[in-house]
Amino acid sequence: MNTYTKKFSIIFASMALLAASGCKKSFLDSEQLSQYAPETSLNNVAAMRAALAACAQSLRGEFFGDSAPLLTESVFSDVAVEGTTDKSTPAQDLITRITPDANLNSDDTNKIGWYWDGEFRGVRLANTVITNIDKPIYASDAEKNAILGAAYFFRAYHYYRLVHQFGDVPLLLKDLDGPRTDFYSTKREVILQKMKEDLEFASKWVTDGGNRGEATKGGVDHLLTKVNLALGKFDDALASANAVINGGKYAMMTARFGSTAGDATKNVVWDMHRMDNKAISANKETLYLVIDRETLPSGFTANGSQVMRNTVPAWHFANVKTPSGATAITDAVTAEIPLTRMYGRGIGRYRGTPYSTKYIWTDNTDYRHAKGMWMEMTDLVYNNPALKNSSNANDRALYGKPLVEYNSSNVGARFTNGALDTIRHWFGWPHYKVFINSTNALANDPYWTPPRGTNTDWYVFRLAETYLLRAEAQYWKGNLQAAMADINVVRARANAQPLTDPAAVTIGTILDERARELYWEEPRKTELTRMAYIFALTGKAAYNGKTYNLANFSDNNFFYDRIIEKNDFYRNQVPTLQGVNFRIAPYHVLWPVPAAAQRLNPDGRINQNKGYSGYENNVPPLDKLQ
């Protein structure tokens, strides 16, 4: 075991022991959140660091697993819809399915409830460190403040997400010492201001010199930039973004590097997203990432990332046929042309919209959409070995040839009985981003049969996004030339043609570049809601000519208008094979607070968001820290 792996093994083993040391209960999580027993566990620096490792592990769950929570963020946006069309329960008709009393935490519905539970779990884990920060004896004030700053980072991360998912929510600044049923919602702006102050403290003390997977100053300042933007403090956002970009620690990766640098058929974007390149010291673009590896005995998720299962089309289904009706394709890992080992076997949960898979790709020099990096269904081939010996000469000729693109005259070329389901089975995807190959691929790895992605480190914050955040701050300030220059930094690394007309730069320009660069990294719903709040706060006219305000935020907002403009499925209310129509409403700019959280809080009031049952019982939210 190398030194790097050994360090993480120790951290995660310590974390597991610490988490088992004791528990108390809180209504905020349906699993009844566990809490450390500080009198026995958190009285030394090693235990505090282990508690921070628990914070990191809690954050990791968003990206991994079947129907990973990040999928729910994506389908409430312009870039994707829920593509599972063999059921009527997923989040497709959002007006019908997304209610406070619905099942809000299931692979077959959505993960809104996971976010409510998981974000507050993360808050409590961070609060455990914050509340008990004075218990250990530290080598110096700097050591103590670095640990406190890291805890502030994790807490701010979760609250930044909560206020853009659920709006006004309870603000917990200390660990709970017993059950409480008297929580009240606090105004979003109050929460964000507190998180800003905490992150400014953290920026002074958290360093960039720790192990990958730990909080970094770069990650702190990146998150602070988002919080500054959310508060409409654009000069502060420029300052915090500049601290990352100009701080000397980080740089955009523009030259080949890592384990794949010698592969002349690939490029630097391919290198950026290889599972073994994300955490290496040569990668200067990583601000903060989560660690998830098969080689860490207690430091990996049970089922791996499964990102290929979530995002790759369900191309293997038996209804993909030749024109004669023969089965066209096999997902056998032992096939002569092993498509599953080459590209992964998906079930199409994340169905990219035409906007994100076609319309934004207007530059044929862009590495991110180049052949071999981006996959279209016509890049797959007929690989069913039975075709080679078919009595049908046309079928024999198809073996090894690209799949036939659909048109109105050849439905049978792909689907039996004309049952066309292009929602789930036929769309493009970023192979370079989601191809996660197991180190045990040929040794009956349970994550690899069929191939669906495995344990891997994953970016949470990356310098490319910092440039796009700084571009956004410049946009809000009206500095379009500077905004364009920052967007072009990201485009240049991808070999895309530079933008040349600053007058044409809008928030849509930035959103388009985010969609190209941050697939399965950004929480798209959170970021769209944040931008919608800024439009409502500033009254600045959007590129659609509309202005917005906070008074009727849930009725008229940029979030909804952007989605209806760009997401063909929601705009056209496209039906699935189950007869479910894709629908979304303006009030989905905020998710419903799960009804169970309100029922378990009889002595207080957690407000419900407009558009959902229970909103009529709201009380004024708290407007200052308690």
C-alpha cells in the first residue's frame, strides 16, 4: 500500500470508529441523525480530523450510486430529463410527482428527500466539530483555526445548497444536545451572510497543503465566490475568485499529463477526467474533490459511482434490431466487439436534452464534442455475433458496421414493431467524462458485470468553474469584455474557437459554457436558482427581455423561463411510453420541504414553499441569527 493510500485508510478507519461512539437524535433526518459523544471522542486533534473526514464522506454521496442524487439536480434544469421510461414514477411530470407528501427519496422517483436529509446530516457533522473545537489541545492557533475553518467550509457548502434547493430553512449553528421540535425557518439571505462570514474566516486559515479530499483554501474561496454572487456582492465575488485564479497554487491544465499523456489519440480534456489523474499533484486544476477508491478498505462507496449506468443510453435493450428484425447488439463483456467494455452499459436515467447534446455544440474543433470523446449512437456498431452467420445477407453485412440513424422510413432499422423510444435509447453522451473503467474489469468485478462505473475520485470544485464564476461576476457588473475573456480561458483549453463579440455575452453564454464544461459536476438546478435570485434581486433585464422581482419569485422567475426556452421535453410536454408528459412549473424554482420534517416539528414552523400544500400555514421566517 503506498503512502498516499495509507493516509486515507487511516483517516477513514478513524472516522468509522468515531461515528460508532455514540448517538443522539434529531428530527431533521428521517434516519434520525447520529452524533458523536464529544466527552469521549472529540478530545484530541486526530479525532477532530477524523470528524472532518466524516464531513467529506457525507458530501461524497451526491455523485455516486444508481440514480445518484445529482441526477435530480440535473432533471430540474435545462440540460436533462429523467429518461427512465419503463416506469411512471420518476420525476418527469414534476407538477404531479413533486409534492411534500410524495416519495421524495427513491431510485424510482427522485432524491429531493435525500438532499434534505443529507444536507442537514452534513450540517450536523460540521457542527459537531465547530461546537467542540475548544476541547483538544492544539500545537498552535493556526492548527485549531484550520480545523475550524474546514468545518465552516463543509457547513457553508451544505447551506449554500439548501437555500437554493429549499429557500428559507432552519439555521443550525451548534450541535444538538437533545431532541428538538421547535425549529423555525430562517431567511435565505441571513443564512448566506453568515456563511460568507464563516468562509472569510476559513479563507485566512485553511491551507492548500493537505491531502486530496481535505478542505482547501482554493475550495473555500471558490465556494465563497458562489456565496458572494448569491448575495449580489459582485466586487466581493471578483476578489474571492481572483484569490483562487491568481493565488499561484492553481492553474488550468492545458498540456497533456498523467497516466494517459502518451496516448496520441486523446487530448488534455481526456487526461483531465481519467479516474487516476484527478487527485495527482500534477493536476493543478483540482480545487476540491471527493475520494472514492477500491483500494481504500473503508474509504469507498459500496456500489461505486455507477455514472455510466446513470448517463449512458440504454443501447443494449433487445428492441434495437436490424431492418430484418434480428437482434442487433449485445452487452456481453466477452463479445468480439465488447461495446460494454469500450463505452459502458447504461440505462439512460440521465437523458441529455437536445440543447445540451446538440444545440450548444456549434464548434467542430471543440475537444469536448470531438469523435472519440463524445459518443453518438451511430458510433456504436452492430456487434451481435449471430449476425455473422445469419441467413440474411443484409444482416451479415451489418456486423461491425455503425448503427443506422433513425428516420421516418426506417423505424425498423432500430426498433421492433415501430416502438420508438429515443428518450431512453438514442442520444449522445460525453464518453470522456463518464467512462469509469474498473481496475478489476476482467476479474468478475461486481461493478463491471455489466460495466456501469466503479469507485473513482470525483471533482466537486475545479478551476475551470472558477473562471466561469468570475465571468459571471463581470457580467453582473456590466464588464462584458472581461467576462468574455474568462469564458475564453475555458474554451481555449478545449480547443474551441474564442468568442469575439463582448456585446453578445449574456448569462446564457455563461450557462452554455457551464453545460459544455461541467457535465455531472455542477448542481445545475442550484446554479439556475441562484441566478434566478440574482435577477430578482437586481432587477437586471435578462437576455429574454424580462425583468424579475422577489415579491413573486415562485410565480415568475428566470429559472422557469430558461428551462422552457431550452428544454424541449418540458416545453413540448413530450409523452413517455407510459403516457407521462414531461411538465415543470415556475414554483419548481424551489423544492418542497418534505412533509415529514414539518410533522416532526410541532412546536415550531418550517415554512413550505409557494406552490405546495402547506404554504398557507407559513409564518414570517427569522430575519436574524438566533
